[in-house]
Amino acid sequence: MNFNRKLYSDDLLKSLYSGLLKPRLIEEKMLILLRQNEISKWFSGIGQEAIAVGSAMAMEKDEYILPLHRNLGIFTSREVPLFRLFSQFQGKLSGYTKGRDRSFHFGTKEHHIVGMISHLGPQLAVADGIALADLLENKNKATLVFSGDGGTSEGDFHEALNVAAVWNLPVIFMIENNGYGLSTPNNEQFRFKSFTDKGPAYGIDALQIDGNNILEVYDAVKKATASIRSKPRPILIEALTFRMRGHEEASGTKYVPQELFEKWSQKDPVENYEKYLLEQNVLTYSELQEVRKEIKKEIDEAWAQVAKAPTASADTAVELSDVYAPFDQVVIKPSSEKKVKRRYVDAISDSIRESMEKYPKLVLMGQDVAEYGGVFKVTEGLVEKFGKKRIINTPLCESAILGTGLGLSINDYKAIIEMQFADFVTSGFNQIVNNFAKIHYRWGQNADVVVRMPTGAGTAAGPFHSQSNEAWFVHTPGLKVVFPSSPHDAKGLLNASIEDPNPVLFFEHKFLYRSVSEEIPESYYTEPIGKARMVTEGNDISIITYGLPVIWAKEIVANLGNYTADLIDLRTLLPWDKETVENSVKKTGRAIVITEDTLTGSIASEIAAYIGEKCFQYLDAPVVRVGSLDTPVPFSPALEENFLPKKRMKEKIEELLLY
Ligand SMILES: Cc1ncc(C[n+]2csc(CCOP(=O)(O)OP(=O)(O)O)c2C)c(N)n1
């Protein structure tokens, strides 16, 4: 192996050695513990340590690193206390996720590390967001993110590289090419010869290094980070290495030809570096042994301490309270009495503008949101006021932009992300339901992102521009789901959603944009998230709904003759206002829940079940649900009208009153 120390000092070479040795010795211990059944699962990075250690040691301590499952060396190089690290492996309360997630699935802002979710690829765009925040602040910092060779086949890889290239984000994409993705060799994973071919295809500089040579890794990352700090842009580094053990210990290595192990064992990063240090007289044999002894002692002591630490014990109240970042909303009243007539669309624009003024670290991203003003013109005029740095046109890549939003939040920014149509959120679903939703519960990090969702039917736009998909998100703990039906609520609730540090899916009904208007306060105000609004009050029936059906129901209620109704606009679907619904149904004894969504598995079904469970003895009739037909949303107006619940609502309300 060719080591070249260039002008690096003996001290640096020594610290690289102890850095390199530490993850190796921890792993050797873990492999023994695994055989003794003391730990349950282990993903080995043996043979690959030089990449994590060399690159972490080349970065500044306050620059973010986003490692994966073979990068123990990142955690040790950043001096994450071994007691807490081992506690994490053991699912102990003293681990970084309090026993809620395993192994390297955690982050620690204190050490500027953002850990992975199992899905691998989503890490890459989170790095883009962290780098974007640094760039907006002119911080001259680099961010380092890892991918395995297998992970690069995911769409996330393409999207994240492309965004980083287009926006000149100072990110190092470190590809650890170890030849396999679980059992799949590279020739069954992709066709190109080297990742150095991939970089230029995105307009990114790329280089290949020997990942087993710690000096080469250190030097390459040192140079790359210095370069991108002064001239922000991404760089791709392909580090050639080999996975010396199975994918994880239980999966074995039968599928890997033996000669590969023989070849790569000659290139062991630790043994070769030791030899080099001896040859160079940087360390003597007994000094090497001394380093080894000290690290072992540290490991053994930490392990003994962890063994005595309490295991995680369940407390339901604590579990539930950690799902969201703490936020006691203080409802803000308008500062003046002055009112202006605003359409639903204007109310949303006003909210964005006022919030951008209130929060200098708030950015808005989306397709065509800048000069074009967004396809619904919600963001028209904002780029002129706030500039291209805060109103950001994005490439067509929902997943990367959502991931970028999370990265911004980690780096202390706030983001609003416009989905061009709510339907397109499917292309970024993973980031929302697995990354945004779970991150606070897992390691206490929040996702301060509002995802704006132009939703709903009634505009003859067919199956991919009309869906009501709020139920997907209502089913996901960790998200908030808000859905106003009036201009007043649209402004007050969007302001509140932007204030809230948690991820909010903010549904805006497209049909309402320009079809409803009312007088609303001109100044900034918020409405409470999680509280329903009584649109009308009555005694004979509770009509519980949200979104466009609120408008339809108002008309029906106005024509009920002698009957009167509680018409409840839920406004927030997660968490929804159980108290208001329950009190109303106990008063009226009759409940109908209406949604524009297709009925099966809808929020209407959930609310109906809740009423059945909590109000059974107060009911004079079965709880009725009305929704759209269980079909995709059809295009042709006659078919769409038949699909939507509007016509069926009146009939069902009348039937229920007469039951
Ligand atoms: C989206 C997704 N699909 C599949 C998996 C299962 N899985 C975990 S790691 C892995 C292989 C990853 O290979 P590579 O990116 O080369 O990294 P390596 O494990 O070799 O370090 C697979 C298939 C997963 N975690 N996430």
C-alpha cells in the first residue's frame, strides 16, 4: 500500500492511528459480545475504517457529517462518549434514542452528526439542506454525507446530487464502494465502471481514492473541504474498499468469493498503517501496543458501565409526549381591528409574506414558486420582496426538496415547501413519513417544515391532480395535518403551522382558492392548531367535516327547515378535536361525518369509530359516514360529480334526521 505523508506532522499521523484503531477494537469487542448473546445485531465496518476516520478527522469539528451503518469511525472520531454509544447499541435509556431505535440510527447535534434512517438514500438530501443553511449564512462550511455503492441505485442519490449541483451546495458525497450491497455484487447493481463517471454527468467534480489508505482519505477530504469552503460546490469522492464481513453478522459471507477476502486482507487499513508508522519511525512497536492498551481500557470501562445502566422501561405518557417537539401554542390576536376582504388564496399568500417577515430564517421552496409565482399563483410577488435566496425554485424532485427541508431545520432554519399538487407528494413520501415524522421521537430533533398541499377535486383535473390524500398522513404519528376551509382560518392556521416547530402537512383546497372570500384581520394572527370551529350551532344533528364539504354542508344546513345542526369544521385532522365532537354528539344524539376523501380508511371512518366508542349511549341513530366513491378521481365533470359526496350528503343528512 502506498502511503504518502506529504507534509503531515508526526502528531497528526499518530492521532490518525489512534483514531483508526478505536473503531477496530470496539468492533472486535462487539463481535465477541455478539457470540455471547450480549448484543443482538452488528453491521461490521471492519476493513473500511480508514474512510470514516480519515474523513471525519479532516473535517472541522462543527461541520456536519451524515454517516451510515458502517461508519462507527465517525462517531468515535467525533468523540461521542463510548458510554452513550454502547448504551445506544444496547437499547438503554442512556442511549441517544432512549431505546427507541437501534445501532447508528441517531444523531447528535452536539457532535454535528446526523444519523441515518434505514432507507439509506434519504440521508443525501438532508446533507443538501444542512449545506444550504450554511450557504445562506455565508458560513464557509462543508458537509460530508455517505452512501454505499448499493445505495446509489436509489432515486434519492440522483435527486440529491442534482440539487447539490444546481445550487452549488458545499457537500462531499462520499461513496464507499465495497463491492456489495448485501449479497448483490456491483455488476448486478449498475453498469458504469466508476463513480468518477457519475460526478461529471451531474456537473460535479469526482475523484477516486484508495479507501483503505487513511492518509489518502485524509488528504483528499482535507483538500476537498478547503476547496468547497472557499468555492461552494459539491464534490463526489469514490473510496474503494471491501466489506470484510457479512452484510450483518447473521447474513454470513457465502455469496462472496474467497479469493476476494484473500486479496483484500492484504490491504487491511489498520495493519498496513501500523507497518508504515513503524517504518517511518513515527511510533515504536511498544508505543503501538500502548495505544492499543489504552483504547481497550476505555472500551472495557465504558462497557462495564453500560452493563449496569438501566434498560429502557416503558412509560406511555413519556412515549406519547416525545412524538412531537414541545410547543405550547399561544394564540396571537390581530394587533388591529382593521379587516380586509381576502380570497382563500390571498389569505395564504398573506400568511407566507407575514411569516417571512417575522422569521428571517424562513425559506420557501418549490417548483416554479419564484418568478412564475407557483402554478396557483400563491407565491406571486414574493421573490421580488424576499429575493431568490429565500424564495427558491427547485428542480423537479419532491424527495430531495423535502429532505433538504429537514436539513435546513437541523441547521436551525424553517422551511415551507410547496407541493405543486398534493398528489405529487407520493414522490417524496418517504422523507415525510419516515424522516420528518419519526425524528423527534427517535432522537429529539424536530423537522420545522410546513408542506403546503394544494388538494382536492371539483376542477375536472383527473386522477393525478385531484386526490384527497390527507388520511395517509393522519395515520402517521409525528405529523400534524391542518386543513382550513375559510380565508380566515387559512391565514391564521398557516401562520400557526409555520410557528409550530413540528412537521405540518397544510392542505389547501384548490377549488376554494378563488371561490370563497371574506373579511379577515389585516394584521398577523394565529388560530389554534387542534381546535375545531363551530360553523353553525343547533340541536338535532352533528355534521362533522372539513375542507370543501364545509361549504356544501353550510348550504344544506341553511335549508333544513325546522331542524338545526351543529356544523363542525375540524380544521385540524391530526391531532383532531375530540372534545368538540364528543360534546356535540352527546348533545344532538345524531352524527354524520363527511369527507371528500374516498370513504374506506378515511378520517371519517376514524371519527365515526371514535363516536361509536365514546358516545354510544347518547346516540339515537347509527353514526353515518359519507365520502367519495372508492374509485380513483375521474376526469370528466359528470363522472367527477358522481364520485364526490356532494349530492349524497343532503340525502344522508335527511335520512339521519328522520331515523
Ligand atoms: C430502501 C431500502 N431498501 C433495502 C434496504 C435493505 N438494505 C439495507 S443495507 C442494504 C445494502 C446496502 O448496500 P450499500 O449501499 O452498498 O452499503 P453497504 O451495506 O455495502 O455498506 C440493503 C439492501 C434498506 N435498508 N432500505
